[in-house]
Amino acid sequence: MTDDTPSDAHSTMLDVGAIIHSIAGLTAMALGGLMYVYDWAQLLFSVLMIISAVSAVWISAAHNSWVLGHWLAIFPVIGIFIGYFFEAWGFTAAYICLWLAFLHFIERGIAKMRQQ
């Protein structure tokens, strides 16, 4: 697992996987907060986390870039599995993992801006 960014050859093309991943992740952040108030939000949160995880795998494989942020986007699926089949705290674990992935994304963005 490296923490390198994808090659510049891919940076000029519109990356549909990255768009799907970003939209699913950001929407899941809002729904994750709502899942403690509304039951329907938990199902939507779970679906979006699965979409985000699949798109993270897709992006990682397509760019041969298995970065920490992508692994953090995949881990919430484990929490969702725990939440549905074992204990309700799995959903909270998934939500925490989502926030860790988001904070990692922000930190990487700031670090990249400082490099430039």
C-alpha cells in the first residue's frame, strides 16, 4: 500500500469513478448523521457506503494506486456488515471510518497545496 497519487496521465481525463466516489461519500456523510434520527437514512447510508467502497476499489485498480484514503473508504462496509448482522454499533463504526477517510482527504489536499 502506497500513499502516492495517481499518475498525471489520468489527471487530464474526467474520472467517472472519482465523481461517483465523491458524490456517494459526501451524501453518505449527511445521511450518516441522519441515520440516528430516521430509520430510512440508515439504509441509504449503507447503500452509499457500498457504492463508495466499490468505486474506491475501481479507482484504485484503474490507477494502480492503493492509497490510504481508498482503504478508509472501504472499511465502512465492514461496519455496515457488523451493523446488519451482529451489533448496531457497526453503523457508528462505519460512520467514524467515513469521517476518517474525509479528514484524510482534506489533509492530503492541504499537503498537496503546500507542495505547490
